[in-house]
Amino acid sequence: MTEYHFYEPADGHRLPHDPLNAIIAPRPIGWISTVAPNGARNLAPYSFFNLINYRPPLIAFSSSGWKDSVANVKATGEFVWNLATMAQAEQMNMSSASVAADIDEFDLAELDALPSLRVKPDRVAGSPVQFECRLTQLIQLENKEGGELDQWLVIGEAIGIHIDTAMLENGIYITARPRPITRGGGPADYFEITQDRLFKMKRPDG
């Protein structure tokens, strides 16, 4: 019979490290670029991130605390998601540094920028995919008692999508080709998506 470690989060996990973000992993990275009303650029990665709807395409990221990205999105209603890959892993990590709002993370991480076509925030040059997004909802999360948390869910609709054509084969986007990276558990764990780990399953009929 399988033995389980059971715990109620409110009472603590009774383990050396909280297992939560290692269990729900790997997670895609929300590498989000924004611009403040005064023109200051911001770039930061978020591990609470995903695509949440097809049509219209909606993506969401959640911020622990009212950070510059959230403040900028609230003020301007715009952001860009940039695909994080092995080629820019170190620079992505550098952009996660806690710095003052007037520090440009593009410059800090030595990243070139590309202008967007439909929104003001720049795109990360070298990233093979970027979504230009407009804010649809900004939600302060709550616990089960309805108490407000210092956790902010940002949902945006992708109104313009850029794809490096080298990532396409006969018009099909090849997920592993750009070598995307994902977030694991703990303070430093990441995983790379590679083609050799691909397997396929079709949905059952009916």
C-alpha cells in the first residue's frame, strides 16, 4: 500500500522545504515586458504563468506583491510576453533582480529590444516568440475566507503575435525547437524542453 505524506498547508508542511512549487512543475515562464507612464522600461520573469484561453488568446501571470510589472500594466493596460529559452536563460535570470523602478532591466541584462507593433512595451530581441497583450482583468486574489492577498493576477489578450519563422516546419510550430525553459522547484531549478522527450497521445473518441 502506498504511504502518503499528508499535511494541511495552514499548519505547515513538516518537510525541510515547501514542496508546492516543486510539485506543480515545471511551469512555463512569463517573461513580461512593460513600460511605465514616464517611459521607464521594465522586464521581469514570473513562474505563475500560462495560456488560459484559445479564442481570444488569453494569457495570465500572477505577481507576489504589487511589483513594477503590475503597476505598469494597471497604468497603461499593456504588456508583452517573451518566450524564455536556453539561449537567453542567464539574461532572463538577471532580469529577475530586485532593483529600483527606474532601472531598465533590458540594459541590466544586456538585452536588445525590438519595437512592438500594437502596444508600447518593447519586445525582447532574440526571443523567438512574443505576444503583444492588452489587459482584460487585474484581480487581487483571496483566500478561502475572502481575505485579500498581496497576490495579483494579470490577464491579457494577445492582440499581436510574433513567431520566428525558423521555429516553423511546413507551417507547424515546433515546440521544442527554440529550446524553451521552464521553472522547477526551489530557488534554482529549471528544465529545458527537448524534442527527444516528446511523446504523443490522442484524445479518446467520443
